[in-house]
Amino acid sequence: MKKYIVQLLVIFSLVLAFIGLVEFLLKGNKSILISTSGLGYVFGVPFLSVKPFKNETRIRKIQYAVLLFLCFYLPPKIVSSFEVERFEITRFLYARLMLVGILILCGVTFTSHRNKK
């Protein structure tokens, strides 16, 4: 299960890095505006790229489908309940988010390698 969490974190970090690359370097914007309607894709697409469990029971497949649905459905609903229409992420906040993501990813990877020994 840790392998899937690490894969999910890597893909989430890559999606965030790609968004920053396009918005800050290519377009030259000072900030990123993320609409709450597209927030489900930010959480759902990385979850889609992680392969479901191999040779698992039917209940595991149903759990995967429910989790996938919730990844696309819940984030926009939670944010819209606070009446937020969009998020603005500046370069400084983006750098901090990337740093925190990299630290979490390194921590998870380090502990998983440490537990194998």
C-alpha cells in the first residue's frame, strides 16, 4: 500500500510542477488562478494514474471505484460550501507548496526504505 501512496505523491507533485512550469515560466504569470470546478481534477487525475490492485477481490475494485468518485466529487463540493470560487497561488506560495511536497515525499520514501532493512 505504501508503494501506491508514494506513486500518488510523485504524480501529484509532477502535476503541480507542470502547472507551475506552464503558468510561471511559459506564460509569465505572477500567480496561478485555480477554479474550484477544476479542483476535482487536481486530486482525481493522479489517483487515476495509479494502477488498481492486481488480482484483488470484487470488493477491492468497488472500493477503488468509490475512492475515485470521491476524489473527483468531494474537493469541489467541500470548497464550494465555503463559497470560494477560485484559489490564487503566488510564486512564493507555490515554492512553499512544492518544498512541503518534496519533504513529505522524501520522508515517506526514507521511512519505506528504512523499514525494508
